[in-house]
Amino acid sequence: MKKNLFKLLARLNKFLLPRISKKDLNRLSKSDKLIVAFRYWVTTNALD
């Protein structure tokens, strides 16, 4: 159940949230850092 929820969130992240991979991670704003952290958290839990 939990893994399916994270897989769904990962798909939503892919389509709804902006991609920040091309930017320098040291110069991101706090909101951009939050988006990166959320995407990372969802991805790691979806892969477990």
C-alpha cells in the first residue's frame, strides 16, 4: 500500500513539479530546495 502511494506521488512529481536538474544546486532558493528534497524523498521511498 505504502509503496503504491509513493509510486503515484512519483508520477505526479514527474508531471506537476518543475525540473531543477539543470540548475546549480548551491544557488537555489529555499522553495526550490524544498522541491528537490521532496522529489528525492518520494523517489527513494518509491524504489524501496
